Amino acid sequence: MAGREEKSLQKPVLYSYWRSSCSWRIRLALELKKVEYSIQPVHLVKDGGEQKQENYMKINPMKQVPSLIMNGKTLTQSVAIIEYLDETVTTGKKLLPSDGFLRARARSLVEMINSGIQPVQNLAVLTELKRVANITDEDDKAELVGAWGREFIERGFEAIEKELSILYTENPGDYCLGGEISIVDLFLVPQVYNANRFKVDMTKFPRIQQISESLSSLPEFIVAHPDSQPDSPQPILNN
């Protein structure tokens, strides 16, 4: 019994990479749910990628981040982790709406990013893209990767911009679903960061940009930002 109680009192451990948008989502969820946690950095590039090392593969067989160890249990995949936190942690903000239809719309917007945008422009896909393209010139590789990322981010953002504009007419507010932060916001902000990295013209997506700017100034979003992480090349704040 004592062992089980000790496990439950230990702080959750988040295996995270500073610039991973999927890890970023979980940092945001933990901050908004007021959960104290520690970060175990997993470098996705160094030494061929620490996520591919045997000791980490035992935690996450998909060789991905994030992974969250909480109450002695291991959780992976950002949507599943966030829903688990929202269902089991009573502190902080509720991240999924109580209304069934609005909850379904939230999940739909989440999957537009989680399934429709982010996987197509993540590190593993871009690495494979450069390999199969068989391009040797580094500038040409960079141009290919940039064009690829922009194409799929813009496709997704066109749809999301329309959905968010409709939602704004129904529930005006600073955030995706109106006046309250939701799970959708946790996915949107990291994706806007990636859009800027890929030099997407964000003036084409004013509602997305407006929401991202409103959220980015909040304390929880500042603490969860990549530049605030202990493994950031130039950390401004340690978690």
C-alpha cells in the first residue's frame, strides 16, 4: 500500500522535446490543469534521435514524444493524454466543453491539426521527404521542405479559418470556442508557431492569428512555450 501511495505522490514526468508541437500541447494542458510536473528532455536529432534508443522505446514503442508518466502509469499520444487529464484532474480549467455537440466540434478542429496538418510536416516525414527526393544540394533541400510544409499548413488553415469564423459568430470571444480556453487552443498555438517557421503568410488567416496572439500572452502559454524549456538552445525559463 505504501508503495502505491508513494507512486501517486510523485510528480508526473513528461518526456518532451522543446520544439515538438505534440509535447507543447501536453505542457499547455498540464499548466492549465494546475498539475506540477517535471520534464525529461528527449532530443529528437542528437545521436540519431534519443527517441530511438532502447530505454526510451520501452516507454514509447512508437519512438515519439510526448510520453507522460503519471501515477505510475505511462500515457502516449497527445489527444489521449489531454483527454485523460481533463477526465481525471479536478483542478484548473476544463478543456473539453460539457455540451455534446460543441465537444464534437472541438474534437473535429483538433483532428484537423492533429491528423490533417501536423503529421505531414513533422521531423520524421520531412527527413524521409529529403531522402526520397534524392536532392544533394542543401539549399534545394531547404526549398523543398519549406514548400511542402507551407502547402499542407495552408490547406489545413483554410478550413480551420472558416470553422473558427463560423464559431465566432455563434460564440464571440478571444479563443477558438469563444470566451473559454479549450483543447482546440492547445493545438492551434503550436501549429501557428510551425506556420511561422515555414513562412506561411498568416495575414490570410486573421481569425487564427488573432486567437494565437490572445493566447500567447497568457502565463500558462508563456511557460509552455519552446523558448521556456530547459532543453531549448537558448532557454529563457526553466520549468
